[in-house]
Amino acid sequence: MQRGRAGSPGPPLVVILGFFGGGAVRTYGGGVFAWREDRSGVVRAVTDRSAGVSTGRWAGLNLGAHVDDAPDAVAENRRRLADRLGRPVVYMDQCHGAEISVIEGVP
């Protein structure tokens, strides 16, 4: 199990690929939908590809640093998402397995 570090005000934001309910949904526009988890207080968000700076195959709001997109474009897309949400965003690499990660705060 991996643990995050505390040090940022408010709960971290976790970017996920699906909607699992919990809490009221709030639409921020520009293809970003976010909600606060009632029990944990964690803010979750789902994005689409609009409103980003990536071009070509990854055109739009590509947030994946693991693909062939330009690193500067991914960094700018991630900055834009954090600005739109008003808080830092925690990114994790998806893998299929039995291990979990607990994020207790944003470093």
C-alpha cells in the first residue's frame, strides 16, 4: 500500500474514468464534472477531451503522461484542470492488480 503526504488544504481530487455516484454532482463546464464524496470528503472529477491544448491524435484535454503526447501539452492540460477545480489534482497510473493506494493529502 502506498500513502500520500499531507500538506495541502482540503481533500485531494481524484480523477477517475467513470461515475460511481455519491454526493451532489456539480458541473464546472468545459467538459469537467466534479462532485464531493459525502462520507470521505474527497472531490472526484470526470473530464472529456474538450478545452485542452493537445494536438493531433491526443487533441484536446489529454491528461495522460504515459502516452505519446507532448509533455508540455499534458502539463498545461493538467494545470488548466487544477485551475478550473481550484485545487491540486492527484494523478495515478492505472494498473490491474490487488494493491491499493491511500492518498491522505497532496504533497
